Amino acid sequence: MPLDPEAQSVLATMSAAGEIDFFSLPPAVVRENFGAMPGSNSGPACAKVEDRTIPGPGGPLPVRIYVPEGPGPKPGLVYFHGGGFVLCGLDTHDSTCRELANGAGCVVVSVDYRLAPEAKFPAAPEDCYAATCWTAEHAPELGIDPARLAVAGDSAGGNLAAVVSLMARDRMGPALVHQLLIYPVTDHGLETVSYKENGEGYFLTTGMMKWFWHHYLASEQDGANPLASPLRAEDLRDLPPATVLTAQYDPLRDEGHAYAEKLRKAGVPTAYTSYDGVFHGFFGMTELIPRARRAVDDACAALRQAFGASAR
């Protein structure tokens, strides 16, 4: 189907703000310009929001903790923001974390993992895994039921949620009840049909993804590592149940779908939805794009179901 009128309007506003020439600018400058782009939400109020610093493998690791109304202990969700492993942080994804905390009735721990190129792969997955372990270990202090812990993320954060699920399985880490993957990056390759169809004109471009991978990986060989490209993992058995969401006009659509199918074939209960008429990044635009409201509500429903099932 064609782009939703609201999605088309947001894209037009973004285009009017001017394009960022990624390859001609240092990452620090791109971060500043990218953070000023239109399209973000303010997000709902939570009962409590707290910034903390926890121990990380590369030094102190900032996190932001969102607590919704209601008695505890509550389920826990460790969230990893998108931004191509190079951009974004706690503030850019504040509204999404607020939405998930309130909508799913869970404590959300948002992780400000180290960014590339200052900290290349595997710094980000190691930070995210460490934060997940810390959340499980400190669950009583955080008001979290450790038996109801999930991970989630969008784009590069979706990659990290998938990778942390693999790490937790292989390292005998925290038992996760769900992984919510929002238009995840799952493969280093850029040759899918959705890259050919949507690689230009829909916010996230093929050129941007090349720039992200260039800064994230220490070498091209790292792109074949399952902790960078989880789609290339040989064995996806015994991973937590998954919800995978993609967008029609997104170059990452097909690799998200491929990962969902590979999870299913490995026997992992997996729900997959592709949202028509929208583009990469729409999930954080509930105040501008009605289909984003539906996607967030669907994600919260999937988490509530996962948390409820694990309590029985």
C-alpha cells in the first residue's frame, strides 16, 4: 500500500529540515544534527523516572529506570535504543520507554551503551548484556520480579536485544521470558529486496546503513559474527519467545522477517507483524502517525501476555 498520509507528512517535514551528509561529517556532529530532527514524542508521565550509573565492562554505564504506577514487584524490561550503534541515547528514546513502561506495566531499564566509533563492536553488546545481568541481580531493589524479565530494542537496539538473548542462553545468564525486536538490524549484508525497494527516500537509507556498519565494526570480518549479525547464528534454539515488528517502507524489513522465520524454524514461539504504509523509525512517532500508536499498543500487549504467561 502507499505511504500513510501522516507518514508522508512526517517525511516531508524531515526532508525540509535538510539532509545530513553522513560521510563528510564526524560522528559527533552527526549526533548533534540528528538529535535535532523533528518527529519525536514527549511521552507520558511515569510514577518514577531515575537516572543511575551501574558498573559496565568499559567503565560506569548510565541507565534510566522507568517505574509505572501500581504495586510491585513488577515485570522488568531492559531496553536498548536504536541509532545505528553510533547515534542516539537515553533522551532520544525517553518517550518510547515511557510508553512501554506504562503500557506493559513493567519497570523499564534503558541502557546508554557505548557508541561507535569511539567504542567499536563488541562494546555495545557487552554493555547491554552486563546491564541485563545487573538488572536481574538487582531485581528486588528495583521492584522487579526476576522471573519476569524481558529485553527489547529498536533498529540497532533490536539487534542488541536479539544478541543479548543469544548471549544469555550461551553464557547461562538471566532467564529471559521475551524479546521484543522492533525493525531490528539482523545482518551485515545490504542486498535484500527491501534494501533495493526502500534504500532511498524513506528516512533510513542504504548509505546511512553503510556508514553505521563502517563505524561499528573493527573489521569487515566482524560482520559475520553472530553477535553482530544474529541472522548468521547457526543455532537459534532455546531462545526466549519473540515479537518482531517491521515497517513496509524500511530497508531492514526483509532481514527482520528473515530472523522471525529463522526463530520459528528453530522452534521459538515468534509473532511477526509488518506495518503497512510506514517507514523506519515510526514506532517512536505515536503523536504523529496513528499506525505507530497501534504498533506500540501491540508491543505492549505482547509484553503483557509474555509477563502474564511467565507468572503462571
